[in-house]
Amino acid sequence: MLDEFIRWGGLPTEILLLVRGLQTKLASRYPAFYLYIFFVLSQSFLRLYVYQWKPSFYRYTYWSTEFVSILVGCGVVFEIFRVGLRAYPGASHMARNSLLLLFLLALVVALANAANDPRWWAEASVTEIQRTMRIVQALSLFALVLLFLHYSITFGRNLRGILFGYGLFVASSVIWLTFAYSGSGRFRNYWFYLYPMSYDISLLVWIVHLWGYRPNPQTKESAQFERQYERTAAATKRRLQEARSYLDKAIER
């Protein structure tokens, strides 16, 4: 009974979160996040349908939707960076490009490793891809938090809720996929319940922080972040131009 309650207890909260997002128009401000919630809700009903009526396809359906959820979750991380760095267009552009490169590299490496296995779509292979992508997500969110703390940039209530809730779920996923999933004994048994419970806790965090729209505050102190980025970008561009000039001269000789 506890297993079923944990598994299906989050559905009403997901529906409430989506309804409230439409009412407050937060869904248009955070489309990637609400798309993620909608996908998680939809996949629950899809899995239930397949389990009841097409049980032979359930395993494939489960791991396929798990893989897609990882990709949709990457969109949530991009959105956190986009909204958090909206006031700093230069830094935002650089951060999003770097993040895209990291995700693509992680995905290519994970798929290449999985392709070496003739049963590459097996549970172990998909789990390895999940773990790699979740680790990249966790490191990216951690880096953003450090960046905001260093430059005294304040998270708004909405963004703070999305970041904290999704960060909690990603951290729990990394633990589950790295240790508990492949382990045994009490640790695995505990995390069998704690892992889905972490998502339910994240849903509660999101409900509290996303009940109404709260914009991100802008402080004068954080303006030094964009100025420093502009100076660094200008210096880097100048060095690249000098290096290119030296290279052109060397070729002419």
C-alpha cells in the first residue's frame, strides 16, 4: 500500500500544479518546466494503460519514457539558466551554449558506450545514459547556484522553487542510479521508497513556490557580473584576434 501511495500520490499534485500554472499564466513564463510536469503526468497514465492492456510492451514503454523524460528535464535546466540570467544577455548566451555543448557531449558519450552492448536498449544501458545526463544536470545547477552566490544575485520565489525542487529530485536520481540501483540490502530497500518520495517532496516545493507569479528581483550589486563578463569577453576576443594575426603572418612566411 505504501508503494502504491508513493507511486500515485503525486498525480493530484501534478494536476493541481498544471491547473494553477494555467490560471496564473506561469505556464507561459516557464514553458519547459510545465511541459516537464505534463509529460511526467502523461507518462504515468500511459504506463498504466500499457501495463493493463499491453503488458508485453510495458518494459519497452517504461524505459522509452524514462529516456524522453531525461531530455525534457534538460529543457528545465536550460530554462532555469535562461530565466536566472535574463538580465545578463551576454553571460546568458555563453552559459546556454556551454550547457548545450555539455549535454550533447554527455549524450553522445553515453549513447556510444551503450551502443557497444548488443542489447543496447536494455535496462542497464538506459540507466547508464540516465545517470550520465543526471550528473551533468546536477553539476550545471550547482555551478549556477555558486555563480549567483558569488555575485550576490537573488533568486526570485518562482525560480528558487523550481531550482530547489528539481535540484532535489536530480540529486536523488544520481544517488539512486549510482548506488542504490546497483546495490543490495537495506540501502537499496530504503531508496526504493526514498527516491519516488523525493519527487513528491519536489512537487510540494513547487506548489508552495509557484502558487502565484513572483518576478526575479534585480540588485545593483549583481550588475558587476555582466560588466565583468563583458570585460572578459572583450579581452578574449582581442587575444583571439591577435592569435589569428600571428597565424596569418606565419602562413605568409
